[in-house]
Amino acid sequence: MTQPRACQEQDDNLRDVTLSTQRLRVLPSAVLSNPALESLDLDRNKLRSITGISKLCNLKKLMLSKNEIVDFPSEIRSLVCLEKLELNQNQIRVIPEGVFAHLPRLKHLRLNNNRLSALPRDLAACQGSLQYLNISNNLFRTFPQPVLQLGHLQELYVQNNTLRQLPKEFFQGQSLKMFKANGNPLREPPSEVCAGGIQQIRNYFSQLQYSSGQEDKRVKAMFLGASLAGKSTICKSLKQGQTKLVPKEERTVGIEISEFQIEDFTFLFWDFAGQLEYYMTHHVFITPQALVILVINLHMYQTNEKTFKELVGFWINNLSMRVPNSVVLPVGTHVDCCEEEEVEEKSHNIMTKISAMLAERKRNLAHFINNLEGSEEPEFYVDQWEKLKEMESRTLTVLNLVAVNCTNHNDIRKLEATILEHVKNEELFPEVVRVLPPIYRQVEAAIIDITQSEEMANHGMMDLQYLLSKLSQYKHLASLGKELLQDILRYLHRIGLVVWYEEIKHLESTVFLQPTFLITMFKLLVRYCLAQQLESIPVDTLIGEHATIRDRSNWVWTFKSKAMLCHRAVRALVKHQLSSEGMRDVFEEIMGYKPHRGRGKLFSLLEHFELCLEVRHAEVLNPHASEFVPGKPWETTQGQGESWYLFPTYLNQTEEVSEVWGGDHPEDLHIRAYFSPEIPEGFFQRLLVKACSFYSTHWVAKATCLLICNGKPLLIKENNQRAYSYLELRCRKPAERMGFQVAWDFLMAVVFIVQKLAEEWPGLHVRMKSPCRTAGCPAELIWPDMDGTNAVTKEDVKTCGTCRHCFGTELLLPKG
């Protein structure tokens, strides 16, 4: 290639050249003959070497990410003016000595997503200049020693390696502003401490100076499975060391939590309710690094696809998406109701079908990867390819099914021994052992002591400052400071022992010492048979909320038809349910002290986790206000009526959205977000809450949503069939060419909301496509990588590979 294509961007002095996505295999001679060049972007090409780069002696910025480089280019040593070097997303295994010693001005270095296991010693030569270093997604087993000498480093990223320990010396300086290490099997400090940030890590090591660390062997075990599978029976039998049958009427509502010891391991058991309504809250509590015990009622199980999907497949699928690195132990129950041969046949059938599910997932990922690799322009899909490769390396570990008779003490002991054997396996649970300063365990023990004391209220809520004063009364904790307590609470929150949402404004000063009460709060409004609960609100409670029986009937009708509740209805419902559970005393604190509007803790929680949305009433500007000044609050008239809240979980599919939309038109701008393996349960409902909080004019139904922005409508439709799961986004084709930018901005805003929400499911693959504009043509255009901008292409025309028709790019993609 003697002359690159027209994507070259240069200033008048040829100091800044961009040659990304040009399929370059060698550097163009025109570039190498320009010694004045200061910035060269070679991102997304096919380069394996950069022979001749040493001629560019004035180069300050060199971007070589997303190429095919295996051997580190030694010629870089000649670029003595270099300040920024990006070699991420290549295949580099080794960096030779003698390069960085010649780069005294280097400030920014990206080496992430390679195959590195060590850094050259002479990287330390950059100690006076290097400020940013990214070595995430490599093969580091130990912290690279040269990094310890980088005294001016401000940002370090080491995520997704296999580090077990971080050196305390690295955190003693004050220059570091950003540090991320998630995705490593860290013991010292534990991942939960690192998640608290640099200052918490420093405090952790500071505490270890006073006394040696203690090993904490702790496992979170999550009991999942369909309703009446026997989860609570197994959980309580394991805890009590004997068979403990749980009657049907005492089945779990929401989530129940308990803690107990097996040998020197502490188990935190989370027993999740099986009804689908409660699954909407599970995403708040289902976390990685846990043992998942999937309980299956073998008596109810039938060896057909329908039963497997309901009792097993649903849970395996959702775990694969939500926590794809999890270890799953299937436990078959009710074997006393089955013949011995039947137990063996059903157990074998379950394991065979689970293996088939995991194999199908692996085949699908391989298919997506091959499609991208075989495309005409694979350099446009590097980010998507890397995400797929990462997903391919993360897969559920499903252990052999254990069949138990819950009424048999020996079976319970056998299950206990099996669980213990697995958690001792470091390959399965590399993070089960954590090293902690003694003060962490002391505060934890004191909190448990406070929780179990007679003066502690049933709800377990406590003000942060009051908790500090209570803990300070313990002799060995007399000098406990607020900052250290907050560190320890963050750790205990992340392992699931307490709950403290410091990021929620209305809850930052409240600690839930008993997480079960938090679940009690959730299930006040996210629960099975909520309409019946609403209908059963007693008259005395209605009168207390200045409501009538007719009001209650209107509440029930509005809830059943529109999934909405007014503020008074919520107050009456919560008051009724708290009274029935003997916790009427916390009503005002949960719901707020203002009968018509007060926020309270409940709505702060529900809105934070996107389980409900306040439907805001438009407030009219006050015509008698003295002034309207930009940047200052504008005076409004008093809003009419009380607040209403939408609960998308309970929406029905109505025709209202379709009627307002007016039907699809062939000319609509039309894109799809495809999900593999499927759209997760609850995803669309949370998307509604996010999108409708941005666009206050909207219409919603169970599987459709219409948003309005500047008078322009955008339709979102969910289609969740097996092997054909997607969200469809449509808006009207603009009448004028200038309108395309506005239309695509609106579409892209929703696309970014979808992508951001999808990040909460690491095992979920989402890809954007635009259907061909030719009627009847089945072809779809796969979107290239989006680098955080609205524009995904600069081309003016796109040609369909199937029907060969050409279209203006603005009809298919957001164009830069």
C-alpha cells in the first residue's frame, strides 16, 4: 500500500495522523518519511510489526491497540520523545529489557488485554514520568516488582489477572488516585476491601502493622430453586445438624439469611424464595464467589423439556448470565417419595440436560466469534470479539447432583460433607480464605452481640453514629474511629453480613444489622399476590390514611390495570403488612413522616434498585414569581394531587401503547438489540424504569414502551423467544435530512441505557443490528464497535450483502 485511504486526518504541519481501521499490514512510506510527526494513531489494523518507526524521532503519541502484534516492537526504544504508548488488545507475551530505559518522558502506557506475565525491570526507569499504567486482562500471578518504583503513578489497572496478594509498599505513597483490581482471587487484601478504594486499602495495611492478620474462612451459599423444592428444609437442617421439615405454609417469602459453622468454615446461607415475583429482587443479592445450591424436587420433576426448564433450566440460564463463574451444586430432594430407580433416572436426566445447556452456550459463543473473525472487516469488531472470548472463558462449574431424603439424618450429614469437600478445593473457591486485621473480626463479633441483645429492635436498623457509640462501649473497641468503622461496614456489606447503602442519600446514615429486614422491606411491595394484599387492607387502616373503601377499590383497579399505586395506597398497604408482622413502630421511618409525599427509606431502596418509578406530576411555573434566573430554583405552583408509583413487574400487555404509536411504518428508523442466550428475567422492567426516568412523557405496557422526546416518539418492544430474543427500537424517519442527527441521538441514548444495564449480567451477550431496508430481505447489518460516541461509521453508503441494494448510511446507522 503506497497511499492510505481517505480516512487520514492531518493538521497543516502533518504532526497528527490517524490511520485507524485501514487494514494496514506495513507502515506507509509517506508516514515514515515525515520526521515532524508527533501523533500517530494506528488503531484497529493488521500490523504484526512496525518496521521503520524509529525514523519518527519526534513522536509523542503512538496508538497501536487492536492489531496483531505478538513480538514487542523493540524499535520503540528510539522514540525518546514518546509520552503516550498504547499496545493494548494485541497478543504480546514478553517485553524485552532495554526499551523503557530510553523513554524518559513516557506518561501513559496501556498494555491491557495481552498475554503478559511479567514486566521488564527497566520500566522503573520511567519512575519520574509514568502516571498511567493499565496491565489488566493479562496473566500476572504476582504483583510486578518494577511498578513499586513508579513513584509518580496516579492510575493503575490490574483487573482480571490471577493476583493473590498486593504489596503494602505500593500504597504508602500519596500520588495514586485510581486503582482497580477486581477479577483477581485476592486474599490480602480481600477483594471486598479493594472494592472500597485506595484509602480503605491503606487503612487495611495500617491495621496489619499493629497485629498480624487472621485467616477468615467464609463462604456465602445461595439456595435457589423453584417454589416448594425444599430449600428452607435443607438450609435449616444443615444449620441445626438434624432433619428439620418446614411446613408449606412457612415457605420462604423473599429471602432468609442464617449463619453457622462447619469445622473452621463460616457459612452464610441465603435462602431465596422460588416464586417468580420474588426473583425481581434477587439481582440485588445474587453475588459472585458464592456456592450456589440448586434445589430440585425430584418427586415433581418429569423427564421432559417443560419441567426441566421450570425447575432447572431457568436457574442455570440466569446464573450463566448473572454470575457465570459460579460453582453450582444440584441437590435433588423428596427422594423418599420416589423409587430408587426413579431417583437415578431423574438425576441422570437432569445432569445430561444441564451439560447440553452448557455445551449449547459454548457452541453459540464459538459461532459468534467465528462470524466476527470471518467478516470482511474484523478490525471493526475487536471489542465485541474480546468480550465474547472473555465470556467463553467464564462458565458455570456444575458439580455432580446429590440426592437427599430431607427426613434422613444421614443424608443431611452426607450433604454437609459434600459441601465441605468442595469449598476446601482452592481451584473451585480461590477466595474462600481472606486475611483480615483482628479489628475486623472484633467489630463483626460486637455487631452480632448487639444484634442479639434484648434491647435491639426486631428490624435491626441502627443509625451509623449510634452504632459507633455502642461499639465504643466495648473495652477493646474504645478507640474505634468512624472512618475505620465505615471500612469494616463496607467489607461486611460486601460479604452479606450487614447492609449499608452509603451511596443512597436517604440511607447513608442507616445500617441494617439484620439484612433480613431489608428483604422484609422489599417484599412489602414486591411479592406474590400483591393485589390480594391490597384488597385485604382493613377499614381502620384506611381511616388512618384518610381513605375510604371506595378508594381501596380504585386502588385495586388501578393496580391491576396499570400497575400503579398512589402514595396513600402504598402507606395503607405497608402499614397493614407491618402491623400483621408486629413491626408497626417502624412505619414512619420506612415511609416518611409526611402522609402525602414524604420519601422514606422504602422508596429510596425501590427506586435505587429500579423496581419502581415515581410518575411525576408536571408542576406549573408560578406566574406571580418575582424572577426566573438560570441556575437558581424556579418557583412553581403547588403540584396537584398525590404522587403515583409505577411497578413494571405487574404490568399487563395493553393496546394503549400501540394506539398512541399508531403502528409500524416501513420507513421507520429501525434497530434491534439481540440478546444471547435470552433477555434476562426483569431486564425489560428495569429498562423501563431507567428510560422513563429520563423521558417523563411515556406510555408503558408489559412488553412495550413509548418514549417522547421533543415531541418525537420512540418505541421499544421486547421479543423474548428461545434463540430469538431481542429489543426492537423504532422511531419515525425524519422528513428532512437535518432531522437524522436528532433521531439517532434519541435512539443512541436508549442503546446506551440498554448496554449499561446489560453490564450487570457478565455472561450476557448483546449485539446491535439494523435490518435491511428492502422489503422481504432477511439480512441485518451488524454494528461495529462503539467507542463511547454516538457515531459508529463515517461511510455515506451501505450495501446489503444479500439483496445488494444500496442505502444512505443514515437510514441504518448513526453517522459521524
